Amino acid sequence: MPKVVYVGSDGVASAVDAVVGESVMVAATKNGVPGIVGECGGNASCGTCHVWVRAPYFEQVGPPGEDLEEDLLDLGVSDRRCNSRLSCQIQVTDDLDGLTVDVPAEQP
Amino acid sequence: MLRTEINELLTQTGPGTRMGDLFRQYWMPALLAEELPENDCAPVRVKILSERLLAFRDSDGRYGLIDEFCAHRGVSLWFGRNEESGIRCAYHGWKYDVTGQCVEVPSEPETGNFCANVKLRAYPLVKVGDILWTYLGDPAQQPPLPEFEFVRVPDEQTYTSKRWQECNWLQALEGGIDSSHVTFLHSGQLNSDPLFKGSKGNDYNKGDLKPFFEVADTDGGLLIAARRNAEEGEYYWRVTPWVMPSFTMVPPRGDHPVHGHIWVPIDDENCWVYTFDYHPVRPLTDDELSHMHAGYGVHSENVPGTYRPMANKDNDYLMDREAQRRGEQFSGVKGIAIQDASLQESMGPIVDRTKERLVATDTGIIKARQKLRKAALALAEQGVTPPGVDPEHHRVRSAAIVLPHEQPFQEGVAEAVVARPGVAQTTV
């Protein structure tokens, strides 16, 4: 099982064994990772699962693919950076083992 | 979901604001033609985009929209006398024509040329359909007049009403592009309202309470499509066009007239809702017209002599808990227009969108906000003319259509969402 690491704004890291095919948001909410809300259930509609993807994984994960994700990052999140993504739109794969993301102090 | 600064950007439309500059690119309804019914009739105070203006119709039938206040010492010209091709201030008799030019200052010597140098701010005011339209932007950039189908069909095929809504324009518009509330808030009306009942589409509406939403970009705005199950292998699609900044059309039901709205900011905490109903190929019947006048469909019953609804926030919208319990109305408030107004006004004058929680059915709202924001910034930073200014973008229609599962809605409605003179609406 690939591991995903979520680092909170307080610096505390939570490591989760994720299931291939599920989203980085679902892996977090299933395991009670603080700071990832996922209010809309993964539809790229609410903007409450924003993360910053750490190097070198961001290159693998890539920029937002969907228009709607782009819109939400533009309009909703408190601090959009070049490595911002909605974690509901990132699918866990074996290649992403070790994926590390920073979780903002506040979701909108 | 929305950051504070973006909420402010989208909701503030006064002079000098970015969204105010955006609105000033478009022709907008200033008042209904019925408000200035004849030459030399009473003038009307018009507040639009936070500017206080006076509309009048002079002795020669020319329409004027000028600064409400006399250049002399600032009294309202509404108290003035509309006579002999101009409005004369009631205080000291200064007189202005429809261009805002001062044409007479009776106290000054006739030999002087004082009044030639006095001119009030003035905007064009043009009748198209039942509406007097104005354009508050740079005269050099004035676009061609509106070509929305409801103002271009013959008079007997169209009807427009208006009502005052006590909240910011954007939360009213957002109600117009959020089809998912219809299933709940307006559920009582599909069976009973004379302007809705008796269409096959209503059965599909009521048979599938979890519509799926798709949104597609258009040159002038968006198409917002709600998909519900129809017969085996088919979907029932209801497609709402939004033309920037604030025109929307509700998908048709049966052969009933088709309706829609234009929301116009009065100031940041009030807006006018212009509501139209028209049939592309036939006159409205006497029955239909009397129902519209009585506030059925999407119209409202207003306090006589005003455009304030009878049911308003001062009387809790005449909410009837018993009717709510019996299920006649989901919210206990009567009439679609007032059901919308009551809830949108309940959010407060300008809702704090940083606190909202959006879901999948809010896609149209997210997309619309993004288009408005991008257009306002592109205008401010690069002078780009926004979508919806070109009258070509006005020639749209709503549609209700049944399509096979495999057909994408954009393809299936491509023809149906274009206004074509003499061709009936596409409806179920």
C-alpha cells in the first residue's frame, strides 16, 4: 500500500496507508487526518480539501486537470501557491508512494 | 468558499468599482416603459449602480435619464415640473432638457449665457420592448441595443414585470442559475400554478429528485443543464442560459410561455428583478396575461402603485405555517417569486460567502463567479470587452429536451438554445 504523508500547519505529520485508486482526500478523511474536510464528497465543488504538494511529488502529480478545480483554487482557498491542488482530484497510485502534502491551517 | 476580497469585488457595483465598471459596459433596464406612459408625465426617480438619477419623458416624447439633483444647490428635480420640453426645478425654476443641458435660469439676466455652461450628468434612455434601457458607460464604447428575444417579439407575445428585492444582486442571480432548489422550494407550484401545470416535463422533474448538473461555456456566459431520468434509455434535460452579467432564462414547460429574469443592482444592498414571459410564436392569451398580472408563474403581486411585493420582509412574506404543513408550499410562502425573494433576502443584504459550503449542484454558481471575476479583471487590466456586450450573445433561449443517454447535452441542444424568429421553443 502506498504511503501518503500529510503535514499540518503545526508541523505534525500523519502518515496513512492509502488504497490505490482512492483520492488523497478520501485517504485523509477515512483516517481522520486533521485539516482535510472534503465537504462535497470529492466533486471538486467546495474547495475544502486544499493541499500543497511537496517536491518532488508535485512534478508527478501535475497541475489541476479540471476547469472546476482551477476555479475553486482561484476563488476559494486562502493561500493558492504554484503547488496547490484539491486533494480530491489526486488519485493514489503505487508510483506516488511517499507522497507528502502540506495541509493549510484553514480550509475555506 | 469565496475569499472576502473576491466577494467584495463581485458584489460592489458603485462608480469606480471593478464590477461597477463591468456593469457599465452593458445596456441595462432602467425602468419599465409603463412608468413613463405619456409625454410630460410625472418623472421617476431611478437608482441604478448606486447612482441617483431622474427619468422623464418630455413634451416631444423624448426620454431622458439625468442626475436627480439640480446643479444649483442640490435639490431633487423629482419635485420639478415636467413642461415645455424640459424638467423645471421646483426651487428656483432652473430648467433642464433630456440631455441634462440647463436651458433656462430665470433669475439670471436674459443677456447672459450662464446656463450654457451648466449641464447635468445624463445617460441615454431607449425603449426596446416593454423596457427603457440605459447605458452608464463611456459614450465612445456604447454597444448596439439589446436583442434578447423577449424584447424583440411583437408586443402581444410578451409581458414584463418588475419587483424590488432587498439584497445584493449577486445572491439574486445565483438563485437563477441554481436549478437544484426548484425540486424543494418550488415543488408545490409544478402541480398547481396555471403557468406551469400539465407538462410531461413536470413528471420527470418530480420523478427524479437528484438531478445531475453539467455546465458548458458559451460566448456570452454559460449553459447550465440539469439532467434527470426520463423514459428507458433517455434523459430529460433542462437547460438554462446565463448571459453576462445578469440575464437568465428558465427552461420551458409544455406550451406555456417561457420566462426569465434580468437582475439590476440598485445599490449594493438592493436590486430590481425584471421578470419577463413571452411566447416565440403566438400571442399571450388573456388567461395567461391575467395570471401574470396576478403574480402567478415567476411574477409577483405588488403593492398598488409601487414595485414592492405585497408579501415582503416587513410581513414575513405572509408565511403560512399551515400551508407548509399541508405541503401546498414547501416553505409556506406563496408564489415562486416571493419564495425566492424571501430566502435570498434572509441571507442578509450581502451574504458572507467565506462561510458557505458548496456542493456538486453549485457548479453553475462557481463557474459564473469565476467568469464575472475574470471579465472584471480583464476589463480593468487590459480593457477587454466582456462577454454579453455583443448583441449576438443575446440571441439565446432556454430549452427542455429528452435525449438518448449517449448524446452529450451540448450537442443535443445546440439548435434549441438559439433564438430563431418564428420558430417555437424546444420543450417537453
